[in-house]
Amino acid sequence: MPRHWKSSSAGLAALGLLAVTLAGCAPDAGPVVTHTPTPAASTAAPLVDKPKSFFNKTQYSIDDPTSIWVVVNKLRPLQPANYAPKLVTLNVPHISAPLMTQEAGDALLKMFAASAAEGGGALQVQNSYRSFAVQTNTHNSLVASLGQSKADAQSARPGYSEHQTGLALDVAALPSKCDIAACFGQTPQGIWLAANSWRFGYILRYPADMTAITGYIYEPWHFRYVGVALSTEMHNDGITTLEEFFGLPAAPDYAP
Ligand SMILES: [Zn+2]
């Protein structure tokens, strides 16, 4: 029996995709598109044995782009590749338009407020949702100017960015310091987020020592909403990547 199934709740609408290393985290979001949830296709391979008690509680698909557990990496593009979630605009400080799914956005507001109240400092949204069209234009421009290899190192291929799910964002300190840079991890904001984001359903998606698994360099600014149940389980288990938690293959690079 599969240990995961897809949620049909529209409130969980999200997509999945990852974004990118440095440059990939930057482009502006495109137009808001409404997504109509479709029945889930439970065709994924069985998951490895992980916390059974947890999977018995709350289980969502890791394949369905509307699921808060969708796993997107260099071996797992969004399906469909041009998936677009239902988004809301968040009333928070930002550098580019703060667009996320309702559920991820609600959690983000709580996290930002808690950071300010608990000494983490003020936060702002650097980048959030990025559409398939925007990612396509960005990546194609880089390929044209740098070639495929260097373009892949700087930007996710279209359909492979977690930013396309509406569940991921790049966080920046307010005022800005170490934006989209490794040193963000040493700022009060970066330190607080790394220690506390799980309380709000967010994970630091690309840890420093997990590049061989995630396919992305250390990105202390990039957070992904997975819901409090999963983030808490990962925190308690000491598992830092979705690939490891769900027993998925490491995804250091795109398939040949
Ligand atoms: Zn990012």
C-alpha cells in the first residue's frame, strides 16, 4: 500500500519546483494563474520505511504539484511542467512581489512575526513564486549566453524550480544584508530561520552539506513550505532533505 496519497484539498494548492542557485532565485514573478486541482495519479513507487506513525497520520502525494509534500528536484520535474498554483499576494515587506499559496503564505506571516518578536530580526521576501514562462525566459537567455552547463549551474531548467510551486521563497533580512549569499546563514535572521522555520512548516531546503543529494549549493535563504506535520517530523528525526525523508534517489544533476 502506498504510504502517500494525494490530497484533494484545494487549500493545499501548490506546485513544485526549485529554483536555483544564485541567479536562479532572482527573476520576478509572472502573472497569477488559477489552477484547477485534478485527481491525483498515485503511480509513484512505494516510499521507503520512514516514520510509519507519521505516515499514518497525515499523508499527501510527493508527485502531485498541488500537494504540500511535492518533491521537485533535478530528477523530478513538475508534472505538468507548466503547472501554476492558485496564489495570493502577501502583505509583507518584499523586494519582488510576494506571491505564494494561501497556506504557505499564512504560515510565512506567522514566521516573519515570530522572528521579529523572538530576536531573529525583521524579514522580507526576496523572491517567491516564479512562473514556468519566467523560468523559461531566464534559463534560455543564460543558455544562449553561457552555454548549457554554466546556465544549469546558475538557474533551474524550466519545470524544475521549486519556486514554481508557490511553496518556496527566498528570504532576506530587513534591511538587506547578505541577500542570496551564503553569509545570510550567519546573520541573526539566517540563524533564527535555520533553527525555527520548522515550527511554521518550513524547511531550509538546501543545507550546506547536502549538495550531492539536493543538487543545489548551500542556500540559507531558500525555504520551502511542507506543513508543520512534516517539518516537525523531519526536525525530530534529524533528517534535513526531502529526498532522504521519502527515500528518493539523490538528484545531483539532471538526467542525461
Ligand atoms: Zn530560491
